[in-house]
Amino acid sequence: MEAPLMPEPNGKGQESPFSLVPAAGDQFITIRSAIANAVTRVGEKIMFTRAAALTSLPFALESTTALSVGLYAHNSTASVEAKGLSGTVGGAALVRLRGDNLKSLLLSHSEADARSAEWRKEYRGLERALARQLVGFETLGIKHSPTDKSSESVQGGPLPLYAQEFNTYGPLAARLPRYEGLDLTTVGRSLEQWTTASGIENGSVEVVEYVKWKVGEDA
């Protein structure tokens, strides 16, 4: 609670101006003081009950590999601008991307680089769909090995993420001609097909970790 609250980037590689003021005696804005400030402004009780860090196995810092996080929250009463960011059930999916041309897709070098912007928009849709999948369906791990009997789900019970029907992405993909005709039946198959169809060269898109929380459940 006494850790500094990190400003959120404004989307242009710069940190947004911070409107909060540190509490008396503090050198910086802490998580505790930020919550207290929010309570004062909105007049609602806010409690910080759980936190998690999504991590992956260490890999070399190179331009062909990147990590991103898809976020989604369901059953929100927030304004339209905050839909999907607050609710009674929330999920986060840590995604690892690999590709020879990944740097050019993720980092647009000019405002005229329309293909990079289009790719990022399409990827954000996939990323959000993965988080929605986690929120909407009970999940038993990420991948399932046919030889791993311990990971087999009981009939009618939860499945590994990659074995689930990708119900949260099909309608979105149907709007994009690039993905017409792809096998998007399961999450695992969809990620394989999407990687090539989206234009990633010699790469992959995979979920490496996830979290899911519900209001009222034990921490």
C-alpha cells in the first residue's frame, strides 16, 4: 500500500500528467493515498483486497518477442468509457507474441503506417476476446496434454483454455475479411490460424498465464 502509484502511459510513449497530490509527508503518490483521494472524490468505499503479477519464463530482450495483457471485467455498472474495466468478474490473460516482423507491427514509425495501426486494432480485439473467454467460462489450465491424465476434466466440467470453443472471438473475426474461412473453433486452433493470417512472419501468439477473480470470493 505504501508503494508508489505508477502513472499510466498516454499511448504515445509518454506518461500522462498526474493530477493527484502526494499526502502530507510523502515524497510521491502511494497506492494508499491514491485510494483515499478517489474515496474523497466519488464518495464510495474502495477496498484494495488482492493483487497479482503475471509473469513468463525469462526470455532474451529482442525485437522478435513481446508480452501483452488482455483485460476484461463483466457485469459492470460503470460508464460507457469504463465498460470492460470494472465489474463483478474480472480476468487477465498474459500473451506472448513472437515474429520476425513483430517490431514493425507493434511500433509504428510514422502516422501514415496504416497497416501497423490496423494490425494493432485487430490484435487488441483478439487479446480482449481471450480475457472475455476466461471471464465467461470456467477454465482448467491453459493447454491439455493427451498423456496427462491428471489434467482431464470431468465430463461436463471445465476445460483447458486451448480446448474451449472460442465463443468470444468468432463474431468479431467474422467482420474481418482477412480471417474469413479460418478454423476458429477452439482457442488453441484460433491462435495458430490467426498468427499467420494476421501477417506475423515465422511467429506465434500464445497465452502463458492468466488470473480470474470474482467479487466476494476468498482471496
